[in-house]
Amino acid sequence: MLIKGGLLFALLAYEALAAPTAAATTSASTSEYPFLSADGFTSDVWVKALAKAQQVVGGLSIQEKLNFTDIRGVNPTGCAAFTYPLPAAGIKEGLCYADGPTGINSKYSTQWPNELAAAASWDRDLIYLRAAAEGAEFSRVGAAVPFSIVAGPVGRSVYDGRSWEGFGPDPFLAGEAVRATVRAFQDAGVTGLLKHFVGNEQEYLRYGSPGGYLRSNDSATIDDIIDPATLRELYTYAFAEGIREGAGGIMCSYNKLDGVYACESGNLLNDLLKTELNFHGAVVTDFGAGRTTYGTAINGTDAIGGFAYMNLWGERLAPFVQNGSVPEAVLDDKLVRILTPFYALDQESLPEVDYDRWVANKTSAIVAREVTEGAITLLKNSNETGLGLPIKGVTDVALIGSAAAPGQFGILNNLGTFWYLNSSPFTGAISDGGGSGSSPAAYVVDPLAGFVKAGLEQERPVAIDGFYSDDPSAGIVIGETGPVVPIDVKLAGAPVAFVHVSAVAEEGYDRVSLELLNNGSALINYVAARHNNTVVVVEAPGAVDMSQWYSHPNVTAILFTYFGGQEMGSAIANVAFGKVNPSGKLPFTIAKNVQDYPVNLYNGSIVVNPISNFSEGVFIDYKYFDEQGISPLYEFGYGLSYTTFSLSDASAWAKTGPCPAAVRETNEKLYIDGKLSDIGVYDYAATVQVTVANTGKVDGAEVAQLYVTYPDGIPRKMPVKSLRGFIKPYLKAGESQTVQFELRNKDLAYWSPDYSGWVVPRGKFTFHIGTSSLTDEAGGFPLVSRPLGHGSTFTPQSDPEDHAHTGPFFDPACPEVAEAVLAWAKYASS
Ligand SMILES: *[C@@H]1O[C@H](CO)[C@@H](O)[C@H](O)[C@H]1NC(C)=O
Ligand SMILES: *[C@@H]1O[C@H](CO)[C@@H](O)[C@H](O)[C@H]1NC(C)=O
Ligand SMILES: *[C@@H]1O[C@H](CO)[C@@H](O)[C@H](O)[C@H]1NC(C)=O
Ligand SMILES: *[C@@H]1O[C@H](CO)[C@@H](O)[C@H](O)[C@H]1NC(C)=O
Ligand SMILES: *[C@@H]1O[C@H](CO)[C@@H](O)[C@H](O)[C@H]1NC(C)=O
Ligand SMILES: *[C@@H]1O[C@H](CO)[C@@H](O)[C@H](O)[C@H]1NC(C)=O
Ligand SMILES: *[C@@H]1O[C@H](CO)[C@@H](O)[C@H](O)[C@H]1NC(C)=O
Ligand SMILES: *[C@@H]1O[C@H](CO)[C@@H](O)[C@H](O)[C@H]1NC(C)=O
Ligand SMILES: *[C@@H]1O[C@H](CO)[C@@H](O)[C@H](O)[C@H]1NC(C)=O
Ligand SMILES: *[C@@H]1O[C@H](CO)[C@@H](O)[C@H](O)[C@H]1NC(C)=O
Ligand SMILES: *[C@@H]1O[C@H](CO)[C@@H](O)[C@H](O)[C@H]1NC(C)=O
């Protein structure tokens, strides 16, 4: 199929897809227990660590081994879970499992922008830097195994309560983000643990109860039906990338898959994860996600995560080992899988656990701010001089809405504990979500604080005034001259009004609607009716309903901030004043109307074995919109800049050769022409090149995005477009750069249930290189049709001391570990 304007690419001269032979594998099940072996390690450090782990475990008594599988009743630390010590193995205190993705559960650490924000930067270096600095904080606390890398939920449903914790619904973008994050954590000496394996795409009934915290009724736990191709192409895709990078841990999820609890599924853990994906670390249950001693022990779980009352092993496991129904070798393998990463990452040298130790520092604050600056996405901007962003030279700024000012919980914002969406209204700046994935902060620079700070840096201090309520009728003053409406006074006093609105999400609950909190849409419309330069700032976990105001002519700019972490206000203000040119791109789709999204979750009554059938396959987010022909409001990959870019001179050529894993090869198989190929799934297939030019007047960064359209003739409907590459060059005004995307066989393959493997089809692939999922600039399509910003007064940040982003060093395809470590070390010591 030739797509107009696309880059046609007929690299692969394979014959027409042959029908599978009778010999093709039909079942993935194996009777062999997947004992950890060195097969697949590409790193000597890990081979040696495995040998040491095997030797140490060989010398332990059965009591020592069983004792180590116990959950420690009294946990003297701030760790989420803590094991007993195992002195013979070098575990002096116990192994610390720690929450969570946006930082340590201590206010003396940094509250990071969420992983969805990191994904929105589309910048591997920033993602690496965020995780390197976060990992270093876990390391300094002494927390060996952070529960921090979210490869799922991906956000199958826009209503999902936890997808803000991860890297979004596109497997390629998430896979790259997971890779950078795993490497950075493990470079810092803490385990890169990926969660949740797999299919935890809703909170309602995840644990058999409507509010997902209490395990009220196991029979009512949500049961996912996911076909094998969708499982590989979407839900386990980023896990595979993380394993190749060396991820030493994986957390199994609450839900069932095909009728079996994920943490007790031999098909899922022993066959798919540990055999096909060749996972080399330990599987730990989500808290309470294991239900039986025998099921977890025999079907692939290696450690029980949770509070003491969720304990399934220790003494309870002993009789099963004694009578041989859980072979001692299986118990040994669990300890080997826990100790191998422990030795490979030299965790014996971690300090004693201390959650009161100050681990945040100036460097981490700078990195946190820069990630949020790189993430903030400019969705709309006026092209009329004097309106919209940036606001260079203004004398007065009006900040409107509670989300511009301190959150009601102050620095305890979200505290790793829970505020209940259904019962408590939430006001104030939103820097993080709720639940175990959130983190307290030592401080939050809310937008007011950020604007004051940035205002003072201008040549002339800027007057900052505000109205920090979401109710425009609040605070009417009856004076001598009659009623005065404070918000109107503030609006009249400034040439620009920033309306801050928000939405929240937390673990345990799905979002009940996509409405802004506290009637935010009405607040925006109130302001827009009275002010011709209304800038909207959205602080939210994901898509929100913008239908009531996005097209209002007085809404001159829209900024989307995600959960910006403790430096959110600095980042927003730096973008607003033009100190930073926005370059974030949406890692998900925003629809014109809420009805345009599929609901994609089970929201029915509590019944025995409620089913969530993922029958839409891989067609979520932009792949769904493309397939249905629904035009979104702001598409996946979209985001504006204060400058303009062009893409040109696209070309592509075949490339062969290995692209070795940093740590561990998987056992995924590649089929070509109906035959098992000796070419690796991850070997190179092609290089695609394009030139990106900054054609505007200010410095900035653009994300060149490569989407692939598959050939016709595949026995299954494929997405219209699939993201398969992205690169974000930072370009001075007038500068251009030629960038290359390296494609691997997997990037041109689909997963075939007939072969139980990846198949690269013969035929013509079409490549689209654009600046969003709907553009195709390099193929001759016109530039984005939305108005671009004027922004001619933007000045780049010049103080290198205050700048973490040192240029590309995290290689997109086959990374050189040494290079990344070097760049981080250089930066960290400055
Ligand atoms: C495990 O060992 C610890 C001491 O390290 C002890 O307090 C605990 O009771 C033991 N548990 C079992 C089940 O033996
Ligand atoms: C600050 O923290 C980073 C990692 O978060 C570390 O590399 C750096 O050495 C620390 N700087 C100081 C001055 O402690
Ligand atoms: C182990 O997993 C298999 C396949 O996933 C499942 O059929 C079986 O019931 C599980 N066994 C136990 C004891 O849970
Ligand atoms: C082994 O012991 C467990 C726990 O007591 C029991 O449930 C199981 O039936 C026993 N299996 C055999 C084969 O004796
Ligand atoms: C799910 O049901 C609840 C209760 O009826 C409702 O409030 C909520 O809006 C529903 N969510 C979705 C996504 O339809
Ligand atoms: C939101 O504000 C509008 C306009 O003031 C009002 O009509 C509407 O009832 C409000 N909605 C809620 C849920 O408060
Ligand atoms: C835009 O704002 C101006 C005030 O600056 C107001 O007079 C006008 O009615 C507004 N436009 C709309 C469509 O509300
Ligand atoms: C916007 O409103 C201000 C204040 O009312 C006015 O001075 C200015 O001319 C208006 N600008 C535009 C472009 O309408
Ligand atoms: C669990 O839920 C099912 C379905 O609603 C119900 O039939 C069953 O009685 C419940 N069991 C308990 C122990 O509440
Ligand atoms: C799930 O959906 C698929 C596709 O519509 C259908 O074939 C299958 O029977 C469904 N499975 C269940 C358990 O409902
Ligand atoms: C501004 O944008 C509008 C609407 O897209 C367009 O018609 C107009 O030509 C643009 N003006 C400039 C100066 O680019």
C-alpha cells in the first residue's frame, strides 16, 4: 500500500508469507522449570554474579532459605517491605523493597516529575538523567530494590487510575523510556524493577473490591482476556526492552489473566517471562497479589511482597518443600534470582537503610526542573503579536485558580498515602498523583512561587497578582461604591491571565470522569469571556475534557504540564517567560469529545469472575483513532514550539548486523519466509535518515518521529501507523542536523500466534517521518496546520552551571554503556 507523501521502502525481499506448517509451535507451555542459567547474558559481571549466587545458595541450610522468603513482621525502616537478614549471603540488615516511581517515601528526597512527563520529553538523555539522579537517591537511602519502573498500566483506558505512573500507551516510546530508566537505576547501584506484569489496566476490582485497596472478594478479581499477539506487541513489549537492558526485578500484578492470577500463572511467569523473554531476575508479587502458597511457589513467583498479614511463605512454605511438592531446587532458584542482581549491582556496598537521611541535593532539583521543562507541551499558541506565549516584556501577570497556589497538603502533597477522589475535593497545585506511586517533597515550587522567581529574573521585576480560588464568585467585596468582584479586578490589572486547572488520579480508583477538578472549565470560560489573552495551564494525569474551551478565541495558549514534581512551578514559569522553549510532545491522544474515547475497562457490577476482554487488540490511543478515522483534538506526538522546524531529505537503506543486549538476550524467535531464522529479533534491519532544520528565529528542539505502515497481506489487521523511532535534536536558530533511526527486525515484525514468534513480512513498508503521529513533513506533507508561536524574543539558557542537558549521550539503538556513564559522571561532579 502506497501512502501518499510517505517514504516508500521496499527493503525486504522476503517471499510471500507461507502458511505455517503443522510443526509450528501451538503451545507455549513447558514442563521444564525455568531455572536461571547464564544462557543469554552478554555481560561478564552478571555471569559472575550468577555463579556467586549459586555458590552462596548451595551453602545455605533449608531453614536459612525459608527464613529469607518470610515477610518481616516488624519493619523498622521506611521500606515498603523488608526481608530478614541473610548474613551468609552478605545481606546484613535485610533487603529493602521501596516505593515508588516519583521518588522515595521520604520528604528528604526529590519529588520527581512522573514517568508520563519523562515520556513527554521524548528525550532519552533527560529520561536517563532523571532516573540516574533518582536512583542515586534510593542508593543513598540504602533502598536496594525500588518499585519504580512502570511498564504497565500503559493506559488502555483513559480512565485508568494509575497510567500516569508509567510511560504511556505507545510500546515503542515506553520501551525506550524503560530502557533508559533501567540502565540509569542500575548504574546507580539499585535494582531496575519493572511493574506490573501484566494487564493491570484498571483499578476497579483489581483486588476484588470496588476501591482497589481492600482484598474483599477474590472471586470478583478482574480477569483479563488478552490474545497472545497483543500481549507481545503491546503489553509485554517494554518489559522485553527492560530485560535486555538488565532489569533485575519484575513485580507481578493483581489481576488475573485467562482465569489465573498473574502471580500464580505458570503460562505467564514460567513460560512467557522466564523462558521466552529469558528474564534473569526475581519476580515479586504486588502487595497481596499472590493468593496461595503453592500457586505462587510453583508457578514462577520468587518473593512475596506485602505486609506481614499477606505472608504466604516462610513457615507456610516449609511443608511443601519438605514433601517435595515444591522441589528444593525451585526454592534455591528463587534465592539465586534475588541474589544475582544483588551481586551484579554490588549492593553489599549500599549504606544502612535510613529514611531520615537527606539525599536530595541541588543537582537533583536542577534535573527535576529540566525534565519538566522538557516535558511541558504547548498545545495551542496565538500567532498574533502580544498574545499567547512567551510573555517576554510584560509588566503584570494575573494567576487564576487554586492550582496556581500551594496545595492544601503543602509539602506533604500526596505523602505516599491516599486521598480519596470520590470523597474529598482537592485544591491547589498538583505536582504528583496519589497512592504508592507518589512521593512527598521537601518543597513544591507551585506556579505562584515559580512566577515570582522567574519574574525577579526579568530586567524589570514583574508584578504578580492572583486569584487563587476555582470559584469566580468567591470573595465579592461590598465597598462604598458597591460590589467589587476580586477576580475581575485582577483580570483588569494584567495583560495576560494564566488560568491554572487540574485533574487528579490515584492508585486504587479509576478516574470517574475526564472533567477538570472544581468546575475548571467554567473558570476558564469565565476568564476568557473577560480577558483577550487567557493562557490555560493544565496540571493533569492524562487526557482531560477540553471541549468547552479549547477553541475559545481568547484562549491564546494552552500548556499541558503532566505531574511536574516539586519543581513544577519553576518549569512552567521558565516556559511562560521564554527562558525555555517548549519541546514536549503528547505521549497520548487528546480527543475533541469525551465520547470519542473507548471506555476500555470493566465498570459493571461485582460478579464472580468479571471479565475484561482486550478485544480491541493493539488498537488503543492513536492506533484506535487512526483505525476509526476519528480526528483527535491533539494527536499523539503533537506539541508546538516558539520556533519552526522543517524535516527534509529522508532516505533509508538496509543495515545488517547484531544489536546486542546490554545485559541479557531474550529467547524470542524470528520467522522469515515461514522458517525459523538465524537472524536475531533484535538485529539491525534498516537505517532511516532525515534532516531536521530549525527554520525560525529562536533556539529549540524538535522530535523527529518515525512511523511505519506495514505491507498488505498480513493475516491480521495492522495499525495504520506504528511509532518505530524518535530523535530529539536541540538546534540553534538556523541550524540543521541529519539524524538517523536504527531499525531492528522487531521494529518491522508482527507477532504471529501460528509461529509463536515474530514474523517480518515481505512487502513494502511505508515510513512516515513527521513531528506528530498525523504529520508527514519529510514525505512532502505541509507543516503542522495549527498556528505556530511568534516567540522571536526567546533567549536560550546560557548558564551551563544551571543546565543538566549536556547533549545526546544515550544512544537510541545499541547503547554504549560506558558513554552514558561517563556523561553522567561528568555532569554529576560539576
Ligand atoms: C527468621 O530469622 C529471624 C532472625 O534473623 C527470626 O527473628 C525469625 O523468627 C525467623 N523466622 C522464621 C520463620 O524462622
Ligand atoms: C547530588 O546528587 C547526585 C545524584 O543525585 C550525585 O551524583 C552528586 O554527586 C550529588 N552532589 C553532591 C554535591 O552531593
Ligand atoms: C499454574 O499455572 C497454570 C498455567 O498458567 C495453571 O493452569 C495452574 O492452575 C497453576 N497452578 C496453580 C497451583 O496455581
Ligand atoms: C505437601 O504438603 C502440603 C502442605 O501441607 C499439602 O497441601 C500437599 O497436599 C502435600 N503434597 C503431597 C504430595 O503430599
Ligand atoms: C464507572 O461507574 C461509576 C459508578 O457508576 C461512575 O461514576 C463512573 O463514571 C464510571 N466510569 C466510567 C469510565 O464510565
Ligand atoms: C459549573 O459552573 C457553571 C457556570 O457557573 C454552572 O452552570 C455549573 O452548574 C457548574 N457545575 C458544577 C458541577 O458545579
Ligand atoms: C474576549 O475578551 C474581550 C475582553 O478583552 C471581550 O470583550 C470579548 O467579548 C471576549 N471574546 C469572547 C468571544 O468572549
Ligand atoms: C486586548 O485587551 C486589551 C485590554 O482590554 C486591549 O488593550 C488590547 O488592545 C486587546 N488586544 C487585542 C488584540 O484585542
Ligand atoms: C463475592 O462476590 C460474588 C459476586 O458478587 C458473590 O456471589 C459472593 O457471595 C461474594 N463472596 C463474598 C465472600 O463476599
Ligand atoms: C473476547 O473477545 C474476542 C473478540 O471479540 C472473542 O472472540 C472472545 O470470545 C472473547 N472472550 C471472552 C472470554 O469473552
Ligand atoms: C495566524 O493563524 C491564522 C489561523 O491559523 C492564519 O489564518 C493566519 O494567517 C496566521 N497569521 C500569521 C501572521 O501567521
